[in-house]
Amino acid sequence: MNGMINSKVGNNERGLLPYPIILAANKGEPEAMDVVVQHYGSYMTSLSMRKLCDEDGNSYWGIDEDTRDRLHSKLMQAVLVFKI
């Protein structure tokens, strides 16, 4: 299955996931779900950016890992229950 998934991802000029990948992820295929999560990974990371403070009280922009983990889980749940 892994070879099939790698060959179907390709370079889509519109940045869309191929339908067979979505269908396989919807059916619970772990490799396909990984492709979907990787596809949306940078978007989830950008949504997870927060102003954080270090131990000295200095503020900086960083990734809120809890938010990113929740987004990751919600994406996987949404893919599995999506009606095709």
C-alpha cells in the first residue's frame, strides 16, 4: 500500500490531495492518514502559534503543542467520519 500512496500523492498543481488518498484515509488506512496529516501539518502549526513566555518572563512567539495536538486529533476524527 505504501508504494501506491507515494505514487498517488505526486505534485498536484492546485495543492489538493488525490481522491484515492482521501478515500483510503477515510477507511482508516494508516499510511493514507499520515499523508493527510502531513499535507495539513504546516497549516496546523501556523494555527498553533501563540505568544509564550519563558522561565525569565520573556515573551516570544512559539508553537502551542497542546493546540497543535488537538488540531491533529480533530483532523483525524473529521477524516474518519467524513461521508463520501
